[in-house]
Amino acid sequence: MKNWWKEGIVYQIYPRSFNDSNNDGIGDLQGIVEKLDYLEELGITILWLNPVYASPNDDNGYDISDYQDIMAEFGTMKDWEVLLHGLHQRGIRLIMDLVVNHTSDEHAWFIESRKSKSNPYRDYYMWAPPAGDGGYPNNWQSFFQGPAWEYDENTGEYYLHLFSKKQPDLNWENPKLRDEIYSMMRFWLDKGIDGFRMDVINMISKTPGLPSATPEEQRHKSTAVRHYVNGPKVHEYLQEMHKQALAGYDVMTVGECPFVDTELAKLYVGKDRKELDMIFQMEIVNIDFDPTGERFSVEPWKLQDLKELTEKWQKGLHGVGWNSLFWMNHDQPRSVSRFGNDIQYRREAAKMLVTYLMTLEGTPYIYQGEEIGMTNYPFQSIEEFKDIDSVNVYNAAVDQGKDPEAVLKMLCYRSRDNARTPMQWDDTENAGFSQATPWMPVNPNYKEVNLALEREHENSIFRYFQEVIRLRKNTPALVYGSFETLDRGNPGSFTFIRKYKEGKYLIMLNFTGNRNEVSLPKELFEHKWELFISNYPSVVHKTLLSPFEARVYRIY
Ligand code: ISL
Ligand code: CA
């Protein structure tokens, strides 16, 4: 079935780093309002806003202290309403972040919960007594390093936190808690939002009895987490959420779901399951993890893996569910630095990468700054990192005796902070983001990498984004068509066909800085080819791709 969220193009804004309207160094809601015409000009149709709720900012808004209030640094509920209205006036929908695996430890529920074992809110969270030896209740590990349990003196028990100590996990076994969440969701839906991006939503159900991972399971990250990821009741909860909160609203949902393959994905997004519309699967962005599934050592990624995974997800969900397509987000390094080239071929690579997103089945997501080819930040010392995840990883690694220089090098590549430096609008001070010192330093390359320059540049990344977005919007085959890989064994390029009622499209993408000869079936040359878009001024030869070249042809 066709619908708006399948045909939509999402732009993700990390409000802290997008645009600062009142010059306190922190991006805010009015800052986004100032840029609404820009979003319309780019051509996107859906905006995903990272959390803007009240929060002490231990994890930049993913630790929420009040779900129904706006973070003071970002503005007021009135500002938020102005934003929603301005978006809707321009035909852009708004997706809000929903963080309900955990709250902040400063949320009223948790403040109550920790008061006593008999407090009415005690069961809103996951409390457990010390183990027999007085230690942690089990061996679960926090995603932000160390044990996932924190001891609370007051009642002599531990609480579970899969993320930071200031992000206690909610207890979804409790029906009262679930009702509160659904009613909070309806509060936002009734304000007129168009959907939710659900943070680590596949972690809300934990194995009853909270068993430890066995030594065997601990050998790989994907099995070490099995008692708290894709848990036994997760589908039951999502179906209930659908019924109690979402049904009746014309909205879209996208669930962030680490550790999910296509088989599991079908359960989350299967057409008739009434759970989620799509998920963020992590298999593609985890392509450079080490063999134990750890993200904090880096393996060079292989194009062959990217091709196989793309095909697996394209074919796996075709006709069954719906994909999401993304190279990055606020948790990932800059896509052009990681999957492309951020030096000699920065412009070509940024354009090639977005061509991939706009020519596959699924809803494409662009992260702020991708449209001007923003790059990773040249971090020099650990003091420059703000992200709790990066800082904790550094401290843990150094405590374990690892070489600090090596850890720093790894973080330069991997850190979430790469995505969180301010948006580069122009070449004035602080890249036009703010007149005050920004909360995160601006990338020193802002004089060469900024929107103002991009608008004028003859080889403009921004204009290519506009063009390829327009192509996507006007070409149902790129949204709904079938997918077929060509020249599978080619080590440098990725070529595929999308086929649908109105036509057949050939997409050719060179992922390297070398020229690449593509081998295509003879039969193709018997047809007329029409070039729809390309990131080079002219085509040298049909089967020869220049460095990071991207082309889309219609084949008649
Ligand atoms: O950041 C990661 C990889 O670099 C992941 O481990 C990430 O923590 C995980 O995908 C969950 O992410 C989401 O929930 C976190 C929050 O810190 C992230 O920003 C958010 O996207 C806890 O709410
Ligand atoms: Ca501000």
C-alpha cells in the first residue's frame, strides 16, 4: 500500500547543534523556526527532532525528566507550537523522539521510586536486591560501560540502567506505567504531531528473573545482550501501544532497533502485525565493528558486505514491511568521512552517498550537515569530547591499561561527537551557528565547508541534494520498485536495477577514489538509456565510472 511516509524524505535535526537564535551557544527551537524556508528549499517532507523535552542533559536529552515539558535551553511549549505550525504550513510533517526505555533519574517517577520499597512508584523501575555475595544482581553491562546496575543506599537495592546511571530503566511489566506512557503519547499526538522515532524500543522487555548472560553468550555482543534486547514481551507491548496510543492517528513510527536481522525485523514491521511502520536496523552502520560485535575497535569496512547487507534488507522486506535508509545520525560518525572521502573527493562522495539513499526501497533519512558534506572533527585531546559515551569509553579503556593515544585515535573515527558539532551555515564567526561560543566547537574547516559557499559553488552538494530529492519524489519506481544487483563481484562499485510499473532504472555507484569498469549484461545495451542524474559534468563511457561517480539512468 502506498502512503506518505513511504514517499517521504526525512531530515533529522539535533536541535542543540542546528541554529542558535538567542546567542547563548546552544541551538534551540526558534533557531529551527528561522530555518524553515531552508528545509522547504531542500525539499524534505518530514522532520525528525531529537529529544527537546525537559532534561538534565546527562545524555543530551535522552535522559528525560518531564515528558510533557520543553527543555528550557531550547525554548518553551509556545516555541514548539510555532515550529509545528510553521512546518505544517510548508507541508512538512513532524516526528518526535520517544524515549521510553528509561527516564532521567531526575524524573518525578524515579524521585518517588527510590524513596522506599513501598512507594507507589517503586515498580515503575527495575529494582533488585544485591546478589548472595552482596554484589550486582546479574552480569548485565551498560551500553555506556561498566555494570548496568547502580546501588541505592536508601533502600539497599540496585536499579537497572542499560545506559548511564542517570537513565534508570522503566519497568514495562507494570501496566500502570504502560498506561502513563500511552497517555503521554496521546498528549503529543493530540497536539498534531505526525509520528514518533522510538529510542531503543526493542529493549523495553527484559527476561523474567533477570538471568545473567552465560560465559558462552558473553563472547559476542549480540548474545551477551539477549536478556534485555528483543525480550519476550516486546511484541506484546508494541501491539498494545499501537492499540492504546497510535491507532486512529495518521502517523508514522520508526523504532530504533539494535541487534535485529531481517527475520526479526519482519516481526516488528510486518504489514499486518500492527507494531511499527519501520525500524532503524544497525547492520549496515555496524559494518566496521570487530568480530566480537564491539564498536570500540575499528575494522575497515568492505564494499562486498555493504552490497550483501543492502540486498538482504531490500529483498527481505520487499512486500512484507518497510525499510529505513540512513548512513548516519547523531550517534554515528560523519558519513562522508566514513563511507566516502572527506579530502580530494568530498563533493563527489557526498553526492554518491545520497544517491544510494534516494534510489533504494525504504524511507531515506538525511542528517543535518550531510547536505553540505560536513566531515568528522579533528579532535586532538580527550578534553574536547562532550559525549558521555565517548568519555566513558576512554576512561574504561585507559583503566584497562590501553594506550591512551590509540583510544583517542579510535574515538576520532568513531565518536558520536563527530555528528554533534554545530551546523556550518556560512564563513562568519562560529560558522553562523551562534554569536556566542558554541557548546561544541565548530569544525575548523567551516570556511571551506558551509552552506553559503555551497549555494554558490559550481559543483554544489546542496543543489545535488535538491535535485536527487526531486528525482526521488517524481519517480515511484525508486520508492516502490523491485531490487536486483548487477556486477555483484565488482570490488569498487555497486550497481543495481529498480523496476516498477512505469519503468526500469539503473543505478551505478562508485565507492572508491579510482576509476571503475562496470560489467553489465549485454541485453541492457539493446535498450535506450536516458541519464536522469549524475554527479559529474559528463559521462566518459557508459560502463566506466570516475572516482565516487554516481549515475541514475532510465532504461527503456
Ligand atoms: O551510540 C551508539 C553507537 O555509537 C549506540 O550504542 C547507542 O547508544 C544505541 O544505539 C542507542 O541509542 C539511542 O539511545 C541512547 C542515546 O544515547 C542515543 O543517542 C540514542 O540514539 C540512550 O537513550
Ligand atoms: Ca540558544
